[in-house]
Amino acid sequence: MPEEPCQCPDCQRFYREHDRLIRENPTLRQQQELSWAALQSFRTLAGRVMEELQKQQEASDAPPEPPAAAHAVPAANAGEGADEADPLQQAMADLENINAHLFSIEALMERIFDVRVPDEVEQKFRELAGELAPDPLNADRLRLNRLLHQTPDLPG
């Protein structure tokens, strides 16, 4: 027996977005372009955040000139700044890893742009997109949703 889809709000939001992306981009070419744009936007944003964090870290690493009498730092306070920087350092390392993975994915995705299909195949994409992600405002879909919402959820 097939497993029922998860009904949590996060999964429901994912299902709606998944269906919307299929409905709005029902061809191979559109899916290729959508995937490429999503990857590029992710890389751009993650890269920019990393740059800003590096600037922030460099600014905080360059302490202002202390007065001559303040050169002695008590040993108890010496490690406090390092503890505060650890989460930032970890976040920057994670972002570097994300960017490296995204770059690898980009290299692999370039291959999907080599694929071209005939119009008949693109039409098959459109047909199946309609089956996989029917228009939620379609009268039949609205009627079905109304019926489903009238019955209580089955215990999970």
C-alpha cells in the first residue's frame, strides 16, 4: 500500500511549490532554465553573504590603536573574543562548503543543456505536467478539494 504524503505545513508548502513549478514550467527546456536560474541565484546569494561576513570579520579583527597603558590584556579576557567568533567562523566554513558543492552541481548541470528533444517530446512533457500538477483552480480539482476537506483526516 503506498505511503500517504506527509501533511505537516512544511511538506504541504513543498508540495504546492513543486506542483506550481511543474505547472508554470511544463517543458524540458523550461525546467532546465528554472534549475539553472535557481542554482545561480543560490550561488550569488551565498557568495555575497560570505563576502559580507568576511568584511565583517576583517573589520572586527583590526582592533583600533589602544592607548600605551592598555597593552597588557588580562589572561581571563584573552579568549573571550575567540568564543564569539567560533559560530561566525563555522558559518563561513559552511558557506564555503556550500559554494563548493554548488559549483560542482553547476558543472554537472551544464550537461543537461546539451540535451535537446523534439517538439513531440516537449508536448509529452506538457501533457504529463498537467497530470502531475493539475491546476489547483480547475473546477474538478476545487470540487475534489472540497470533498476531501469535508472528511476528517485519517489517523497517521
